[in-house]
Amino acid sequence: MNKLGIIIATILFFNLTIVLAQESNKEFEGIIEYKVKIGDYNSNQYSRYASTGTKQILYYKQGELRTDFYIDDVFVKSMYTNTCSDSSYIKYAGDKKLYKYKILSNYKFEHGETSIKLLNQNCQSIWFTGISNNSTKFELFYSNNLHVITDTAVTHLPYSITKSLFLKSINKSGYRDSIVQTAIKIKEINLNDSIFKMDKINITTSQLPHTFDYTELGNYFFKCENYKNAIFCYEKAEITNNYIFIEKGEERNQFYSLVENTYNEIRFNKAITYLKMNKNYLACKELRLIQSKKDKESLKLYKQYCSCNSLSPYYKKEINNSVIKHEYDKVVELCDKTLECNKNDTSILFIKGISNYNKKAFFEAYNSFVRAKNNGSVKAKEFIDNDFNKNQLLIIYNKKGDTYFKNKEYKAASKYYTLVLEKMNNSPSVLRKRGLSEIKLDNKTKGCLDLKKALENDEEEAKKLYKKHCK
């Protein structure tokens, strides 16, 4: 190779080395998503995750950090930090305040011997321990490929040591259970500056709120008129409250009153929220469950919104919506509520019948159609005549006969067994049941005739009954 070629090759090599060096030191900009795990607790044991969330999403750009905390997919709070600052700010869902607080300072650190690979990133570990508080201890795993801007003078920030974002954190700061944050997704993307914008007018240095729980979060959403999320949080609060109650084990009796009062508060909050959503039926369901005698406001609301006349228009509207969505269980439930107001409403009886028929609950469907037919519904009569096949009707008649027999209504039982025998005249079990019904009605001759026919078909139970009643 001539001298010119060597010079060109050398220049290209150095340029490439510079480019690679610049690329390796390129500052990260984008999003990292973490899952959070506390000890052996599952993410659905919500009281454990009230302050940490079950998921965190970190945004980073040019020294600005924002971390959003979620429980399931419900946003709880944001934390804003600058890597060259000694303070952070927290904004809770629905709160207009920014809470400012000093980041814990005076860490000592030592490099760990553990290395792991996460999301195709080689990570090394570093331990941080509080100088003034030895119980403050956590281990970070960071990658040299996720560079951040730092100020080395701010020695209490882990970033001033790692010069990089972490992909895993194990916090053992005096907690009963370690808190583990693990990155599950990295996305390098240009971020808009507005993500990090804070309304500094509302900054307060007052004490941070107590550990955030689902009831508080639901109340915040309610104030913001975000009623859907409010309901979500109240329902989670009920589960959390139940979990706390169960956890007490042998001490549960002394906690019962407190737990029940908490339930009533949550139910009342749900009821008010449902009323705001114009879901009066669901609101009344909650109000009905409140057992506190001193809660006059609940009783007042129940009287105002939960009478038959008040709820009937809502029921019918919801029935139509549920029919369109093929939510037949809900349709049947709503029909039952409507029928409490008017038990002979033929249109509702027919809809209930159709819904049960579509659920393949043919016996229940038949009962509704018969009630509608007996109250003058032509559609119900036509449906029974045209849409029930013979086998379905026989099963229904037999089941109705059994129900009447169990209730000691022997005349009605015999009537339905007769309807079955008109199509299946040699059914030994039905002959035996009709025979016994007739004997109960003091029609011994007729009953014994049925039992005799049944025992001729080797019906063991019929043999015993014939021996007892007919000899």
C-alpha cells in the first residue's frame, strides 16, 4: 500500500474511533418502564403497593427526570427530579399542588461484584448506604449505555456516581420486605419538553400526604369528575379492605367494626359516584348494602332514588342496552328488579323469557313465557307453540312437576307429569312420580295403576312404593 493509502486509512480509523467513542457516550433520551415487586406479595395485594405502585414509567431528557407511578393501569402520582438538583417534586392524581421535598443525602457507596444482563444491556451493580442512617440501603444495576447529565457536586444523587440510569433497583431500606424495580421495556425516543413542565405556582413545602391508598385516589378522581376511574379505585379499595381484614386472622373480631365502617364509607362513595354517572340502579345496589343505622344521608338517598317508580325507567333503558350487547345474565337480573314494581308486566316477562332461552335455561324461560301468556301476551303463546321443540318441553314439564311435588302441590305436579306422559307414555320414573302424586291426593286407584305400570318396567323405587301403598 502506498503512503497516500496508509494516510487515508489512518484518518478513517481515527474518525471511526471518534465516532464510536461519541456514540458510546451519547446521552440517553427516552422512556423506561419498570415493574415493581414487594417481597412475596402479589400485585393484587394492593395495600402493599399503595406508595410504590405496581408499575413505574420513567421519562428522561437532558438532565430532567419524570417518573409516573401506576397501580395496575391507574395513574397515582408523578415525581419530577433534575439530576443536578437536590430536590424532587411530587404531584398526586387529582391534586393541584406540587409537593417539594429534599432528597435524602449523605450516601456512601461501594461497587458490587454482581453483574446481570437486562434487556440486552450489560449491567453492573453499586451499593448505596445512608451515612446517617445505616438502615437506608439499596443496590442499583446500571448500564453504561444509558448516560445522563449529572453534577458531581451533588454527591447524594446516585446518578452522580453511576452517570447512568438504572435498570434494576433492590431497596432494603429497613423495610420488612425488599422492594424490587425491574426494567421491562426501554424505548429511545425524542421527548417533548412539556412532559417535564411543572406548575411552580402551586409548589408547597408542606408535609407530603400520608401513604396513598385507593380510597383517597378514588376521592381525587371524584373531585376531578373522572368517575370511571373513581369507581375502579373504590372497587380496589374494597378488595384491599377485605385483604387487611383477612390478614388479621384471630384478631378479626376486634377489627370487624372498623372494617365494616370502612366498607360503608367505600360503598357510599361508590353510590354517589354512580349517581353522578346516571347509573342509579348500581348506586341503589351500594346503598342497599350499607348497614350503618346512623347513616341518615344514605337512607335519604335510598328513599329519593331507589323506589320502583324512580328506578323503573332506568331498568328499562339498561335492559335494552344489555339486550343489544347480549348480556343475558344482566338482562334477567334487571327484569327481576323491574318485575318487583309490576309483576305482570308482559313485555318484561317476555324479554326475561327470551334471555333465559338464549342462555339455554329453558325451564326458567318457559316459566316466564307462561306468566306472560296468562296475562294476555300473544307473543309468549306463539313462542311456546313455535319455538320450543318437543324434547325441551318434556324436560321443562318434568322439571316443573318435580318443583310442584317438592312444594307439596300434588295436583299441579300430576298435571305436568301427565303432559310428559302424553309424549312418553311408558316413562317409568314419570309414571312413578305421577302415581305417588295421585296417592297423596287420595286417588289411590289411579296412583296404584301408575305405580304398577312403572314396576312392570323394572322401576325399583316403584316396586317399593307399590308394596307400601297398594297391597
